[in-house]
Amino acid sequence: MSLYALIMAGGGGTRLWPLSRIDHPKQFVGLFGRRSLFQLAYDRIASLIPPARVFVVTGARYANLVHAELPDLPRENIIVEPEGRNTAPAVGLGALHIRRCDPEATMAVLTADHVIHKAAVFRDVLAAGAQVAAGGALVTLGVRPNAPNTGFGYIEQGESLGAVGDFEAYRVVRFTEKPDLETAERYVASGRYHWNSGMFVWRVERIMAEFARQQPALYAALRDIDAGLGAPDPRAALERVWRDIDPISIDYAIMEGARQVAVLPVDIGWRDVGSWDAVYAETAATPGENVMNGDGELLAVDTEGCLVHSDRLVAAVGLQNLVIVDTGDALLICPRERAQDVRQVVAQLRAAQRDEYL
Amino acid sequence: MSLYALIMAGGGGTRLWPLSRIDHPKQFVGLFGRRSLFQLAYDRIASLIPPARVFVVTGARYANLVHAELPDLPRENIIVEPEGRNTAPAVGLGALHIRRCDPEATMAVLTADHVIHKAAVFRDVLAAGAQVAAGGALVTLGVRPNAPNTGFGYIEQGESLGAVGDFEAYRVVRFTEKPDLETAERYVASGRYHWNSGMFVWRVERIMAEFARQQPALYAALRDIDAGLGAPDPRAALERVWRDIDPISIDYAIMEGARQVAVLPVDIGWRDVGSWDAVYAETAATPGENVMNGDGELLAVDTEGCLVHSDRLVAAVGLQNLVIVDTGDALLICPRERAQDVRQVVAQLRAAQRDEYL
């Protein structure tokens, strides 16, 4: 059994505007230094999975970015979706490519827009996940929650499926939607609920079987695409068929109704960095510290708790807990506690059709 | 009697960094729109004094700026100081040039870094000042204070010298230094103290006589320069002599010890715009309004009382009373109430010899 990776590198990230743009979304941006989240996602597994077995599924507008950021990745391992159709079709498309390489493959579906602090543990998790998946399970990685976060879906664990290395796998009772705070508190207190990380491990044969069973229309489309991959113009079928595929998430399309679903609760230092406040929390070594990213310079007078991203000189006088993001054409200034409201800025720009800023 | 103007356009303005720079100080910047304070100072008197009788004294590094901003001004009316020597030598140098045009001239010494809202009243003031000056007085324009400002020197009025048009002239009892708050309150309550505007009207012959009497060394230098102005290389004497002139202000060198000093208390909507907070106060039509200057655009969400100067898109979320000044190479962010502390930024840059930002 060989382990493959499918890194999901679609779009998104409006709350990290103006650094994250439609043409250059957050996972391709050096939020924490020179390497982007996408590059870090690749770096993290490099010692476990060789480049030839790493696939990336992304949109047409990002294919060149992916290549530029990962020049070592074989060009044919960049799988380009004609248009975004949510995660289920993307996973199916990736699985097709991996199956063509190795029908016996096990694949890990990985996200590219999270921080994972414990890379070594994470690699152990993937190896353990592959072991569990060998028995036929669809394995989902459940992040042990450290707070009643209402921004994630939760996975409820059932009976133990036994220990695998340092980990223990459980049957999944159910996937839940994002809960309200009270429910989230109950989940966390129970110890049986884990954050849905959107990362999975399974045998490619098993996931294709679930597509066939649960999503016959999508499966038929994938079969047409697969047939086309052998043709003289391998993208023709893809381009033709993709348009008519309905967008649907992998959770909804497959996981919620799948047989033999297991969860591997893990503690890998996983962080969602969906907002500037989260970026600050990730970067500040001590609370109240000022964080300067980019090639610029911060001249701070009586200023604390600020996150600054700029390639210029930024003089901050008497500021507390502000986010200051300075890009070529746009400047954002916002209290850290209002970081979620950056969405409103993007919504207003969209409503005004100011595409040059999106 | 012909009325001439001498516009003082030296350097200065560190509190308006990063827009105001050594090479492009605040009076040459479009703080309030397209026209700079310097251009507005010229525009304001244009209907009273023709360009041929307007002189500008400025530093070598600003001569081209002056010409570019006032293309209608005869080039020979731009008087270039080799180096800054405070106001007394600058006034003396201007007076020399004006005397060469017309020994009977009356000259108004005008600043270029203030706002004067009532331009028509101001022209009437200059005409009245010239009438008072005709009798031999050195006339200083005293701005009637509307607050106990501790940032200005005050002029104490004495006995009335009689009405001149809508105004009344008074003998000056004394010039004071910047007072403490208690003293300033007493000054304002008395009704007999006025802000020293740094603007004057006098006959050129009279001011030269005061230079001769009170500042013999400076007067001798001015005489050498004057003799040189008729030579084949009119700047040679200036360049040679200027270096050894001691810097001294016109108040200290001449006004405090002069004979026949009069003050014309005026209400001309005079405003010092030495800090970003003052610029905001000048520009906001209603309290709490956001002010956008520059060619950029402000996208404000729950934001009020901010002054933004930028040529880009600035998205402000949840901000109150901030100054945001965005220039090509530097960005300043500062609460309006801390606007005085921009000086600290400039001081730090100077200490670090970051001349590129000064």
C-alpha cells in the first residue's frame, strides 16, 4: 500500500483581505513569513510522501501559482478544476488521478489553509490513518477541541476501534453542523466531540465505491472524465462534463452517509487562520507584542498588540490592538476584535463591482 | 506708495510627517485639496498685489517648487537663501530686493503655512496696515484669540492709535513668549492680548533703519549683499556673506526693541495647521465626520472622526478619531489626540539617520 496526498488548494479567504484576493487567495500568501500556507502544507508531508505521490487540486486561475510555489511538484500532479464545485467533486477528481497511478493507493485529503504546528505528530497521524484505512474505513481527522468554537463542525465519536500507534480510532456516530455556543460547550465538555478538520485518509477504491453508491450522477461524471483522461485531449471530457456537476461538499455528499467511518482524534497544533486576529494570535510570541510581517518596518511609539503587514515604513503612534494591512493598491485598518468584519468590506466592494480590489 | 508682499516660504512642519518632508514641507503640500498653503497664500492677495510686486523668500531646495507652484510669479521674484538663518535675515534679504524695485515701497511680510479663511477681510487688513505703516509704524497683525492657546506668542496692546477703516491700531506694549495655560487664560480674558501671527506691514525704509540701528552686523551683511546684487554675478556676495550670518528671529532681532510698533488686532479666520489634528479640524464640516484627502478612496465601516490622506483605497473598520496618512514610502497611523507626537517619529528617524524618510 502506497500513501498518496491530495492537497485541496481552491480559493477563498475574504476575511484576510486585502492580502487575500480572488487571484491570490490566503493559502498562497506568506502570512507567516516567506513560505505560504500551501507551501507549508507540502513541506510538512515531504518526508513522508515523495513529490510524485503528491497531487494538488486547484482552480484554473491558481495552476500557475501552484507551479511557481512548488516547482518540484510534477506538473502533471496539478489537477485543474475548470470551475469550483465544492469539495466532493474535487476529491473525486483527485481520486481518479491517484487511482490511475495506483488502484491500490491509499490517499490522504489535506487542506492548504490551516496551520499545523506539530508536523512530526501530523505525519504519524497520517501513517496511523493509513493503517486504519487499510481495513476499509473512511478515516477523518478530528481535532481535539481546546475551546467551544462555534465556527467549526464537530464529529461525534462512538465505540473504540482500537489503538493504532499512539492514537486510538473510533467509529463516527455523526457529523454535526456548526453549533451554537451552548451546544459547543456541551460538546467540548463531553470529550467525545472533535473539530472536523476537513482532512481524511482512505483507500481510493473505497472512496470511489462510496461515490458510486451515494452520488451516482457525480460518479457517472467522474467515470466520463476518467475515460477522457486516456484520450488524445485529456481535458476535453473534463471541460465538457464538469459544467453540469452540482456543487456539494464531501461531508454532505459522502461522509454523513458513508459506511465504516472512523475518526482519529488528534492533537496536532491545528489552527484555522481565517481572520487577521487569528493570524495575530498565531504570530505574536507574547500577548500585546506588535507583529510586523512583510518587507517593511514598524516604528512603534506607545503602540501594542498590533499586527502590521507592509512593505513600507509604518509609523504607529498610540495604537492598541489594530490590524494594519498595507498592500500595493489597498490599505486595511481595523481593530483586531473587529477582524471578522473585514468581510463587510469585501461585500461592499463586491456590491460596487470593484473587481480590481477583490 | 506701492504695496509689496514678501511671502516667507522656508522649511518646517515635522508634525505633518509623512506628507511634510524636508524636501517638500507642509506649505507646498495639498493639505486641503489641489492648492497648497503656499499657493493659497499667493491666491489670497492676488487681487490686491500684482505678481510683479510679490516676492518669495525660500531655501535653495524649494526654489523649483516655488516656481512650479506659481508659474506666473516672475522668476526673479524668487529670493533664494543659501541656507536658513531664521526670519530676520530672510526679511532683511527680501527688503533689499523690494527696496531695489521701489525705495518708497511698503511691504507686507506674509506667512505661507497658515490658513486664512476670510481672504477679503485679510486684504482690507493689509490695506489698513499699509495706511498705518505710512506714518512710520512697524505694524504687526495680531490675531484676536478665541482660546487660551499656549502654542503662540502674544502681543500686548497699549493705547489706541485710532481707527483705520474697519480696524483700530494700537501701540504695542510688548511681545511675549509662549505662555503657560494660566497666563494664556489671563491674556485672553483681558481682551488686550493677541496672537502673534508673524505677519507685518511696514515701509521698507523703516525696517532697514531698524536693522541698521538694532542689528548692525546683520545690516552690514545685508549692505554687502545689496552691493553684490548689482554685480555681474549677483549671488556671489550673498553666498559669501550669508554663511556668517547668525540665525535670529525677526521678533527677537527687531520687533521687541523697535520704535513705533503698532498692532492691528484682526479677525481673519487665521488657523495654524501645524498638526494633523489641526488639519482635521480645518477640513471636517461636522464633528465626527471622516475626511478623505488625496486621490484615494475611503471605505468606512463603523468609522468616524478619521482624517485619511491617501492615493489608494483605504478600508477603515471600527475606527474612531484616527489620523491615517499614506504616502509612497511611509504610512502614519495615530489617534488625532496624539497628533503632536508625530514629532517623536521624526525625531527617531532623525536619530537613526533614516534621511530617506525625513
